[in-house]
Amino acid sequence: MSDALWASCSKRNIDANLIYNLDSKFELQPNIGKVHRIEKDLIVGPNGGKIGLVFQDIAVSYFNSDMTCKVVSEEIGISEEEYKNMAEKLAEEFEQTSTECVHVRFWAQKQLMD
């Protein structure tokens, strides 16, 4: 499902890799000072502890949304009903695997302009 989502983003000219250089884009702004960044690899689901369960809830909610259902089902060529059946099994898959994701946090301080 994730591969189909990334393919759909690419077709719609959405830069799915923007997160990897977002800090440098922020730093180009004259009123933003140093941009700080923290990256953490996380395991989604119960194998990732409490934070893994939180990310599982976010992922399941996202993949069950109407917009994602429509976009991804079209991308992989199945009906929305078939997609919903796949999405329902996502939590079960997270229990059996150690699916990883990267969480990126940015912060900066706005500089006062003279």
C-alpha cells in the first residue's frame, strides 16, 4: 500500500522526499535562524512499544481515510471495497512484523526583523 501511495504522489508531482531537505528550505527564509532536526527510526505497532502503538493508530487512520482509499485503490487497480479489506488487516500485519518508519522533527526560532 505504501508503494502505491508514493507512486500516486509522484504522478501528482508531490515531492515525497521533501522531508529529507526541508531544513535547508526553511533556512533559506530570511526570518528563520538555525533549523534543528531530529530523526528517529521507529517500529510501528506493538513491537515498537507505546510510541509504536501511537504510530499504528495514526497509520491505520490514514490508510482507512476516504481519500487514501480512493487514491490507493485506483493506483493498484482494485475496488475500494477490496482496498478497505486490505486496510483492515493492517493492524494485524503490524503485530506480526517490525515495520519501520522515520519520524522527523524540526524546530527553529523566528528572528526579529529590524
